[in-house]
Amino acid sequence: MSPESLLSILHESSQHPALICPDDGTMVTHDELAASVHRLAGLLAGLGVRRGQRVAIVMPNGPEVVELLLAVAGLGATAAPMNPGYTQAEYAFYLSDLDPGLLLIQAGRDLPAGQPGEVAVRGPGLTPGYLGDPEANAESFFDGWFRTGDRGLLEDGHLRLEGRIKELIIRGGENISPGEVEDALKAHPAVSDAVCFGIDDDKYGQVVGAAVVLKGEADPAQLRARCRASLADFKVPKVIHVVNEIPRTPTGKIQRSRIASRLNGRQR
């Protein structure tokens, strides 16, 4: 079978699914995809996007990202997706390196129940902004909403927090919540405490690392096997350290960065 361009899916006129989002089941047909991509390509061309240019895209995973990637490719430009969880310093570094002709950032929008995103709040008790810090205001506020930096989702009318966005582990473009991995590790009867963090990796950017405090007999291989029973393979820790304790702040918050920097030079 000869290889086909990804753009060839735009030429298949049908109501059959072209994209299916596993998070919420959103489905986009071939006809809908082609119409959206052609519309976006026209808008991008009107903004000056030309062949050979780079277009940086800061958006969460979803059909809209795929549509933008195809639209950019259709114009002969190069798309450079960037993780919405990057810090200001990380954005400055990557944008300086990419030197894009256009930067696309998605404005805040409501997400359906069950789909994770950044938690934003507003109300009469919320500060209108930071005094004398326009950069922080631009980064943290939009349309009267304050971006908390927390990742969460709605379940049965309740907000469940999954941790700080800047603590997400980004493995080959996949976002991994440390809390999800920690819960899987603590489900093992021999584990009394656990912490998860990212380890720099040449191939994937980051891989998953973890440290555990044991109250019974278990080795890292057994713990990884237990994780595989409830986690996707890319979320299973590559490295697991056994430690005597996990450092926490006086309020009980895990000092993730501290233990990560201390252990990332070790292998287990």
C-alpha cells in the first residue's frame, strides 16, 4: 500500500467519522472536518500565513487542534503545538527558539463535565489584578476571570482538582497528572505514601518517575506491574525510588520539585 498524505482525509466526502475525541465522545465527520479546515486556512492566509512559516499553537487537546494542524499544513506552513501548561519562562524560551510568524492562543471556554482543564474563578471578592505588573495580569486574567493554575474537572456537579498544571508531566505530547499515578501507587497494599514527577528524557521530553514509602514488602517491578493494571502504559513510572519519607510543607502539601531534584540523578 502506498503512503498517503494526512491531508487526503479532507478529500473523502462522507458523513463517516474523521475524528473522535476519546475524552467526551465528540465526533467530527469528513465533511465537517473539510469545511472547518478550509475555513481556518482562509483565515490564516488572511493573517499572512505563508508556505515555510512557523505557526505556534497554544491549545488543549481536542478536535480544534487537529483542524488547525491540517489548516496550517494545507498552507505549506509548519505547526508548532505548545502545551498550555508551560510557564511564562518556558513560553519565552520556546517562542524565542521557534520564532513563529503567528501565535494562536485559545480564549477561555467552558468545558463539558468530565473533561479536564484549567480552573478559573471570578467573584466580588476577587482582586481586579496585580498592582504595577501588567505581564502577570495578562497571564492570569481574562474577561474578569482569574486563572488559578489548577487542573480540574466537573463530576456530578462537583469540582475535582487534579493538581497544578505546571506540575503536569508531558511525555511525547501526552499530559500526565501526577496525582493519578500517585493514586495508582498508593492503591498497592505495601505503599503508605507516594509522589510522582517528571524526568527529562531525550526521546519523549519527559518520562514518569516516582518515589514511594513502603509499609510492607514490594519492589519497583511489582509496583510498576500494579500500575499497569489501572494506567495507560505511557503513565507507568519508568523509575521508582524507595525512600524513608516524602517531604511536605507545614500545611501537608507535597514538595514535588524538591524531591524530584534530589532523586532525578539516581536510578532504581
